[in-house]
Amino acid sequence: MIHLDYTYALKRKNEGGIEEGELEDVLKELEKINREIQEKPYPFMELPFMSYELEEMKELAASLREKPISDVVLLGIGGSSLGAEALFRAILSPEHNLKHRPRYWVLDNVDPITVSAAIETIEKEKTLLIVVSKSGETPETLSQFMLFKEILEGVKDIKEKIVIITDKKRGLLKRIAEKEGYPSLSVPDGVGGRFSVLSPVGMFPALIMGIEVDEILEGARRMAEHIREKRREENIAFVLSALLYLTDKKGKKNHVIMPYCDRLSGFSQWFRQLEAESLGKEGKGPTPISSRGVTDQHSQLQLYTEGPKDKFIIFIYVPSQGPIVPQSFPYIHEISYLSGKGLEKLFHSELKGTMFSLVEASVPVSEVWIDSISPYTIGALFYLFEMAIVFFGRLLNVNPFDQPGVEKGKMYTKALMGLEGEESLKKMIAELSREKFTVSF
């Protein structure tokens, strides 16, 4: 149900592509890496099989849904929110918040305007708050939680309207949950935020929104089995990882993921974090770019075709039905080619036209074709890209599971906010802020 066409990433079809001999060598190397990994799997790899806290999640979700919920507010940032948001956008209808309840709000930023708008719109008596942080100490999430807790004070049964998802043993959120008596779920040991979508981090919000979590996990399981069993060019994760690695090695340092499916715009943003935070270390790693077809043909394609030859484009396409373009202006011959054609045909023709223009410009491209969007295919897609990035990391000799650059940024933020014990950082900030060069209008 998921197909990877890499015809136009190969040099025999595209001057900017990779040699087939190189691809074969990397596929052989990935086969060895896969055997090592399967013997001692990373914790995230076991999530589809262990169904971590699944019964607890279902029981809690069922009890919460017995009472009316008008709004679900998810507080989290990065890996704590991107997976759930990708699921919401993919599975729920585009107009969900306009026509259905509960509405969802993913507050993954502390922009005062956005947060204030959500506060003014939600029905406080019927709001469910889901607070997600692996460490339990993310300052953005804690500040949002403090704000919303005050807003919800006085609401009946408030302890039944706040769910915390965090580390099961440590962290400030864990302490708060125990002290205040909020129901809580945990992030499995060894599973970082960007690899946590198949844990309660992504699955519990999905359950609350009525998404078939069992199907998501089944899709991930089937993909895991495929990756474990298939060899070389038959293994979709091997081929995807090899393409990412070899194009990076060839100087294609920008990896553009471009879905021709609005419902997968959240998935492209989830992948952007996955690749950037996993591989951007030690001077290595490509820059992932989230693009959107057809829209970005008119904002980015000029750069992709005639700019620096430093890009590899991955299109994602999902066939869909749509309205037929009528013959509205029969007296204008120049647009008659559009009449009687479905928007789906135009959509796919736009993708193909963009692809061929890139091939002509010697830009390597690949296409991921998904037969249909469903919880099953989305689960498989998540697991496929997670494994491809892990394989890529092994080929680069970088640890895909840490993020030292992110941690340093967090410490500077805490120092600026007045956290005690960060005197060296405060001193450095003062030194850097001593002299300014500005111009004003």
C-alpha cells in the first residue's frame, strides 16, 4: 500500500542522480546494519508490538469521553506534539474543527497571540487538557500548563480534565501529577520525543479524537515485519535510507519532502524534526525542508530547478477523487483542455510536471505513492521513516537519539528567565549583549 519509485533518483535516468553500483553497495551495508539492530532493537522499534499502556489509554479515554468534550487542548512542543498533529491532519477531515466536536488545539508554541486566541475560543467547562513532555521540565509546556490550570480553576471535576504524559519516574510534571492527583500516562524508557508517536504521546490524543489506534499500530507492525524480513532492494526502508544517504554524500544537502496531499502537511513537518534533530551533529546531516504541492511550485520550484544543485526531492502522493472542472467559458479555446477533467487528474499532472522539470534540471527526485490515507497506512509511514533515519544515522556514524544542541538552547532560555544556578550562562549572555548594532525605520 506504500510504494517508493526511485527511477529518477538514478543516474541512468537523471544526470544528477546516483550510480546504481553505489546503491547496491549501500544496500548490502544496510543489510548488515539491520541484522545488528534486529538482534538488539532500539526501544522505539518495539512500540508497535508491546502496545505500551494501550489498555490503560483505552480505559482512560473511554472514561473521559463519557462526558461531553468540546475542546481538546494539547500542550507540547517538538516530538511531544508533531506526531499527534500529523495524525489529526491526516485522519480527521480538513474542516473538522468547523463541523465536529471535540475540536483540537495543538499549542506547540508560546506565541501570546495564538495562545490567547485558543483561550478565548475554548469552552472551558468542556475542555480536556493533555500536557506532554518527556522530561517533564520543558519550559514552554510548563508555562502553558500553569496558564491553563489557572484558567480552568473552578471548573467542575477539574482533576478529570487534565491528563499528563511524561516520564514514569522523574521530572516536574511527574511530581505535579502525583501531588495534584491528575491521571497520567508515561513515555517508555529510552524513547525520545521524535520517536514517540506510537507511544501514549501520539496514541492517547488519537484515541480521544476517535482515531483507530489499533489500526495505526497494525500498520506499524506490518512495516516492522517487512523491514525485518526483506532483503536489499526489496526492503523499502533500505532503499529510502540509501537514497537519503547517497544524495547527501553527493552534495545534496537539502532534503525536500513535498506531499501532494494537504492531509500530509503535518507529516512533512514531523519528518523535518525527525531528520534534523536526529542527524544534524558533528558537522554532518542534511537540512530537511517541508514543502507543499501544488502551492510551492509557485514559491520554491524556481529555486529547486535553477538554484544550487544541492537538493533531493521526495514527493508523496495519495490518489483522491474530486469535482470535475466544468466548461464554464466555451468561447475561450485556450482553457478548453481543462474542461471535463477531474481535479485529481490536474493534481497528479502537476506533480508529474514538476518532477519532469526537476529531472530535466538534473535534480534527483523520488515519489512515495500511498494508495489511500488510513490509520493503517499512516502507522506504516511513521515506522518507515523512523527506521530510514536510524539507518541513515548508522551510515553517517552519528547517534540519532540525542540532541545536545537543543539542550543548550533550553539552558539559555532558562537562564534568561531567571533560573537559579546558571551563573556562567548569565555571564555569557551579559557579555554577548553588551554591544549592539541596530538600524531602525
